[in-house]
Amino acid sequence: QVQLVESGGGLVQAGGSLRLSCAASGSIFSINAMGWYRQAPGGPRKLVASIISVGTTNYAEAVKGRFSISRDVAKNTVYLQMNRLKPEDTAIYYCATNHNTPWGERDYWGEGTLVTVSS
């Protein structure tokens, strides 16, 4: 099993910054991709940003130019630097990872961390 532990959420004023971290631990064989999703109250869970093993990144249009995803391979940790935050960024942010295992590909999710942006 793989455990994902997120940190870094909180309350920030519009225009401010936060940095989320997500550390994977447990039976890690090979990580294909790591990413962040978010779910606003009453809304669906949506992809925010992702990074694959070779370092290629992908961002939702709503966060391009403001958010940056990075990864520390040695620490099995993914980060999300969020700048120029807006009230509409308020959501629970979930870390997700995709792994190759001897039993096939597996996806894992963190518990989520709340980000609240006040206007």
C-alpha cells in the first residue's frame, strides 16, 4: 500500500501564495505521475496540475501562469506552488499518484487539504 500525506493548506488573502506538499510512502515501486486535483463546495473534483516521470507538466487553464507543480524524485514528494490566489481557488486540494506495481497500474489519493482564499 501507498500512503499520501498532504500539507500546506490554510487561509490566505486574495493575491497571496501557498505551497502544498504531498509525500508518498509505503510500498512504492515506480511512480508514473503525480498531481493535484481540487474540489470546490458542491462541485466536481477537477485536475489542477500534473507532472509525469520525465518531468512534463500539465495545468488547468484556470491556474496557468499562477500555479507551478514540481517533484522531488528522491523524496517521492510533489509540490504545488500557488501564487496570486483568487477566491475561486478555494477548494479541498487532493494529491494523487499513479504507480506501476507488479500487479499493474494503481492510483492513490490523499485525504485532501483545505485552501481558503478570502477576498
